[in-house]
Amino acid sequence: MKNFLYLLCCALVVGMAYWAYTENYRTQATAKRVQKLQQAIASEREEISVLKAEWAYLNRPERLRELADLNFETLGLIPLSSQHFGDTNLVAFPPRPTNLEIVNEPISVQNSEGVE
Amino acid sequence: MKRTPLRPLASVISARSKGENPDRIEARERAKRNQAMMTRQRKRAENRLMIMGVAFFFAFGAIGARMGMLAATEPAEPNAIASTSQILNQRADIVDRNGTVLATNLTTQSLYAQPPLMIDPAKAAKDLIKIFPDLDEKRLTRDFTGGKRKFLWVKRKISPEQRQAVHDLGEPGLLFGPREMRLYPNGNLAAHILGGAGFGKEGVQAAEIVGVAGIEKYHDKLLRDPAMNGAPLQLSIDLTAQATTRRVLSGGMKIMGAKGASAVLMDVNTGEIVSMVSLPDFDPNDRPRPAVDGDPSDSPLFNRAAQGVYELGSTFKLFAAATHLEKGLATPDTLINTESPMRVGKFRIRDFHNYGKTLSLTDVIVKSSNVGTARMALEAGAGAQQQMLSDLGFFEPVDVELGSATQTRPILPKRWSDISTMTISYGHGIAATPLHLATAYASITNGGYRVKPTLIKQRGVAKDRPQVISEKTSAQLRYMLRQVVAKGTASLGEVEGYEVAGKTGTADKPKPSGGYYEDRVIATFATVFPASNPKYVLILSLDEPEIFVHGEKRRTAGWTAVPVAAELISRVAPVLDLRPAVAAIDQITYTSAGN
């Protein structure tokens, strides 16, 4: 009986040790992963800030104005003026949808355009 | 186990036959048995001691080894703590009222040298000059080969291309450190507002960015506060409006041959500065050094709108009218004596044109009669005038988020005599910044509530603003200002649909030696639009404008500042989403696309 208890205790110690070490290694691995991810986040953040700066630089009003002037022929953009305000009342509504025929029978959709 | 009996029969019998006492045999056997037991127990105890010894040895050995390891390793923080919110050790961005970036950070590299590590210092110096021609070769060679310097900065900021080029030199004594720099993507656009930033304390791995002027300096602590956690500082500036203002102002400045110009566009109700431009300006990415000689006000660093104290001329007449109306001394139709010239002591005050014997109060403002306002000011008294000007903030620096503005005191007469009262009524003998004027005009036209100018985006109108004048007086004054544009000195300022109201001011520039220049003026147009429900106040001033129109050289604000302001309003108001009054809608050609 006593020996059995000793054995049990030994097994328990071994088991606990195994569990503790596994947890420890898992924690370390996770910590390493977190660190790596944080580094990745930091570098992504840095990239975002660079892109943001670049976006702001490319969208600076001076450059946009020059581009608008250069592409005047295709875009026809002119500075916004009081003439450019509209009234929603003056915008035509899209035409009302005409009542479509109700079809209840199955119809063939194959080659419905009648081509090819 | 073999058991030996205590009284073995054989020994007992033989002892008895010899006549010996058999008890002695038992005693001997017992002693032998005890001896064996003791030997066994001793051995066991020794074993136990051995095991204990080994255990203690390992335990102490482990502790000793751990201590040794701890003592020998570099200290490191445990990294098991996964921080949930990352502290951003970075200067916060500055954005405009719509969130467009005005200032941000960019990581670059700095280049430093450690001469003791160098293989061929002389060659390294020579090669560096090829990459950075602006370096001093002699000094660099001396620093590298002198043997005294262990460390020196070569360049604070270098581009990735330059870094590669230095890398390709293969010199182990040339090293790089990461360096954060402040970037203003819009260049000159809001130069005076943003100010600029430089490096503070420097280390190899990082350098502190410190604001040196403008809002960067004023809010330096806030921008560096890690608790901001990446949230940007949002200004009241509208980038599009700012770009438009700068564009129109610089065009106007060229046409009018002015040497400088400034414009302040302020929300009349909240005091938010939507746009503030001072020309000439500079690039905050490459902030010039302050000029050591010459007039500091000619430097591009000088913010004319917030730092420049000027006599603002007839724009002050409105305050005389405000005092009169508010005190109940007159109504807009009361006739004012405008007989010119007016003699007081040995001084004579005269008008540009002779306007006859009397003008109504409205017409005094519309026609801009010096004599009329001077008489009004005398009638109301110096006390009332001072009260009005102090209520409008002319006695103190403007309390705005710019160090340069808060240090700029208006210039007041040392002794407030009757002559001062008279000249101040039409804007001479008192000098203030355009920002003062913007604040005062906003406060007068928004219904009489004193506004606090600010560069930070506000959430709606501040509560419990002190009231300077009544709503009724404010409306009457707006009507007068509107008449100035409709039929008075600022008729070129009419912008269809925006009911521009304003007052011109042309002040002779003072000579540094005393007295005034004959042919140099500061032309100012203080304007509010739309008059019926004011949204914005615009103060535009040109320094030494001159234009040849209708066979005459003209310098007055009506010919110089007003047309520029009109162009500015027609361009900037639509950008600020201000719809023109209904009259303009009839001429719609097409609607704006997009949002």
C-alpha cells in the first residue's frame, strides 16, 4: 500500500512537472509570437504613416491644381464658384418604372438574346 | 534470513556439562545481535545522510548557478506581458478641420561617424563629400583623422538613396541611427500657423522632436503627450479654403504690386480661424533662420496677420458708430456735422472729399468721413471709446494658440488726449494686428457676442459669451457695412449672392524716423458675409499696394484690397459650402458633380 502511494506520488510529480514545463514552453512561445506580432504591427504602422504622409503629399492642393490645369482638356475642371450650386428640385427624377408583364410560366433563358 | 536462537541448545548442553552458567551464552548472543542491528542502522543513516547531502548539493548548486547566470546576463524586462494598448512614443499628427494631414512624422536615417572604427578616414571623408556636396571637406577630414573625436554627427536626416550610397562605401566607422522627422506635406500652405519643428535632445537611436514656432510650439506638450495615443490635433483650418486664400492673395499681391499681404478668415460665431495667410511665407519643412539684420517684419517668418501691428485706418470708424448707437446717442439716420476741415487746437482734420455740412450716421460710414467720426468720438467721450475698444479686445494681445500672437501687444497712445480720441476714431494713433480686427468685427456683427479667436476646431458656439453690443445695434451696423459695399467706398467688393458687407481702411505707413510716408499705405478691407446672417469675417490687408487704373495711380483700399477680397470671397465661400442667396440660383449653368 505504502509503495503504491509512493509510486502514485512519483507519477504525480512527473505529471505535474510535464504539465508545468509544457505550459512554460507554450507561454514562452506565445510571448515570442506576441513580440513578433508587435514588431510586425510596428512596422505596419510605420508603413501606414509613410503611406499617409505620401497620400497627403500627393493630394496637396497645389499639385491637384496643377494636375487639373494640365488635364483641363479631358476633365474641364474649373474652380468652384457660386454658379455651381444646384437645387435638388431642379434635378430630374429618373423615369418611373413602367409596369412589366407578369410571367408565371417557366421561360427558357437559354440564348435569350437570340445570338450565337 | 537465518535466525540464530538466543540460547542454542548445543552450546547450553555443553556449558552445563562443563558446569558453566548458560545465561552467559544468552548474554553473548544478545550482544552479538545488538551489534549487528546497530551496524545496519548506522549504514542506513549514512545512506540517508548521503542522499540529503546530494540533494542539498544540487539545491545549492542550482541556486548558485542561477545567481551566477543572473549576474552574468544583461538585464532584460520580462516580455511575457502582452500589452493591450500600445503606447505610441511619437509626436501626434496635426490635421485640418476635415481630417486632412497638415503635419506628420516620417522615419528617416541619420548618419554618424566613429573615427576610431574607421579603416581609411581620409578616403571616407572624400567619398562622403561626393554624396553630400554641402559638407565641408576640410573639417570632415580633420574630424576623422584628428584622433580626438570618438563620435560625430555627419548628417541629421538622409534619404534612403543617400543611405544606400553611404552603405556602399563599406566604411565600418560610418553608422546609421533611425531618426523621426516632422513632415509638412502641404509645404508653404499653412506655414505661419504650423510654425515648424526641430530636434531637441539627441541620442543615437532616437531624437526628440520639439516645436520651434507656431502651433507646434504652443501645443508642444500636448503633441508629445503619449496619452494622446495617436489621436491627432485637429485645427480649425480648412485646407481647401487655406489653399484658395493663399492662391488668390498671392495673385492679388502681385497685381497690386504689394510687398506683403495677409488674410484672416474667421467664423463669426465660434471664433474659429478657418484660414490665415501671411505673405511672403516659407516652407516649414526647411524653416529659414531668423534674419539677423534688416526689419524683422520683412522676413518670411513674420506673421503679418498675428504679429504685424498696423494702424488699420477707417475700418475703426465702425467702432465709433457702434459706441454712438449703443449709447443711444444716435440712430442710423441721425445727422452728423461733417463740416471740413475741422479745427481742434492747432490740428486740422479733413476729409478726402468735402461731403457738405451734414451726413447721416450711415452715410458717415458709407462715405468714410474722418470729420464725422472724429466729432462723434468727441461727443461720446474718450471713456466710452476706450470701453468699446477694450471690450473688443484691442487693449490686450490676441489670446490665440500662437506664441507670436500672444506676445504681440497693440500699440496704444501713451496719453489718451482729445486728439488721440479723434484720430483713433478713424484708425490712426492705435495699431493692432489684423487678428484683433477680425475678432472685433466678428464680435460686432454676430449679434454683439465677444468671440475668442482659436485655431482649434470647436464643437459649436461657446456658452456664456459676454455681450459687447446689443443684437439691434449689431443689425444696424451690418446694414451700414452692407451699404458701404452696395454704394460706398467698397463698391468693387460686391460678390453676387453673398451680400458682402465691409469697411475699407487706408492708413499711411509710419516712417521709422517718425512721421508718415506720403506714398506708402496699408490698405485693409474688413468684411463680413453674408450680411443678413453673417457666417464669416474676412480681414484682408495689403502692404504698400499700388495700381494704375483710370489714368491714375491708386493706393486706397477701395481700389486695391477690395477687389482682391471680392475675388477671394467668390472663390472661398463656395468651398466652405456657403450657398449663394437665391438671386444667383437663376443663372445656374450646371450643377456641381460629385458630393
